[in-house]
Amino acid sequence: MRAHTGAGATPHPAVLDLGTIDAVVLDTDGVITDTARTHAAAWKRAFDELLRERSARTGDELSPFDIDVDYPTFVDGRSREDGARGFLRSRGIVLPEHGPEGTETVESLLARKNRYFLDEVRDHGVRAFPSTVALLHTLREGGIGIAAVSASRNCGPVLRAAGVNALVDVRVDGLDAERLGLPGKPEPALFLEAARRLTVPPRRCALVEDALVGIEAGHRGGFGLVIGVDRRHRIGDAMARTGADTVVGDLADVSVSRRRDGTHEPVL
């Protein structure tokens, strides 16, 4: 049975019922690891440099990248290419995909952003959310399959740097998307590939996401329970409208239970 939050404005506790759920698919950045802000900062640095260089050359006034507005609107949860193109279009900019070295292209912008992100990871490390780590341990003890999904090509290094790689059975990331030709969110292809590798039908999987495009992807993919994580308590309404069955402020608000004779026996 699905859990619901009503309007979704206020995060609620959620229950993962092991009688109806056999696997859990989690977004990586912002759900497992506290790297969403690292990605956002790297994007801002890369975009703002491009915008300043373009303004100096053309005389056009271009407003800088706004982490609170532009990151969730254009970038969060999407592939690097889709995020870059979407934001640039919002500023009236269309870049060629490729070109000679030293020219403005989508490829050079993505390389710049990736360099800044890896610099941050190298210099400051990666933190996994303690509540997520606790939940992953509980799920493993309960024999529940676990998948980490990310549109980023850096998902593997991030999970290893956070020390949680061994807690994940399956990883599907931007490298897989490129190799397999999988469309990015809000299409559910990445999540469906994770369920396929776990050999669990989507209706028997819970999906945990912090981005609206990821919530939409989970809803489209027919996942049995779609949990939105609204850490800043700002987009609960939008998550509910987009397809979240329940919204929590942190995974500490998620309990795991087994169903016996119609009642719940708490595990966490």
C-alpha cells in the first residue's frame, strides 16, 4: 500500500514495508551523499566564468547563475549536457557541442565544471548523510536490494570517497547512460535499469529522490513507493504534485517494518 502526504507541504514520517518492497533505488547526490551543494558550486563557478567572458566580449548584461533558482530549475537531477543546455538557453545562449580547443562549446563548459567538482572532492572529501547510512545498513540486514543512481559520471568516485560503495548492490550512472543510450530524467530509464539489474519489478521497488525531475521519473516508471526528500522544506508541495507518494525532511524520518497479519513490526 502506498503512503500519501496529502498536500505535501510539510514532510511526514514514512514507512518502508518489507512486505511490499523488495528493493530500494536511491538518487546519489543529495540523498546518499551531501554533494548536491558541491555540484551546484562547481556549476556556478563554470557558468559565471562563461557569462563574464561573454559579457566582456559582447557587451550584453547576463545575470549570474543563481544556485537557489537556476540549479533546481535547470540542472539538478539532469544529465550534464541537458543541464548546461537548459541553463544557457535561459540566458539566450546556444553553444556548439564541440569545437577547436579554446572555443566556447558545451564540451569545454562541461570539462570546466567537472574539473571544479573533482577539485572540491579532492580538497574537501565527500560526506554521506548519517541517516542514509543507517537506513542502508538496516536494508542490507533485511535482505533488501539497494541501488544508487546518478546522472553524474562521477558517481563511482563519490560513493567510494564517502565510504558507502560497499553498501550498494547496483550502481547506474552517467557513464551507463552514455554507454547504453539511456535518456536522462525526467525519463525513468536510469531508474528502470537499476530495477532491472536488481531483478526486481519497479512496483516492488521504493524510489528515493530529492529532485523534482527524479520524482517525476519515478512516478512515470511505476515505482511502488516514491519518497521525496525535501531537506530544506521548500519543495514538498511540488514533490507531491509531481508524483511523490510521501515527502520527508531526512531519511531519519523513514522507518522500516515487516508486515505480519496486517500489522507492522518496526525494524528501524
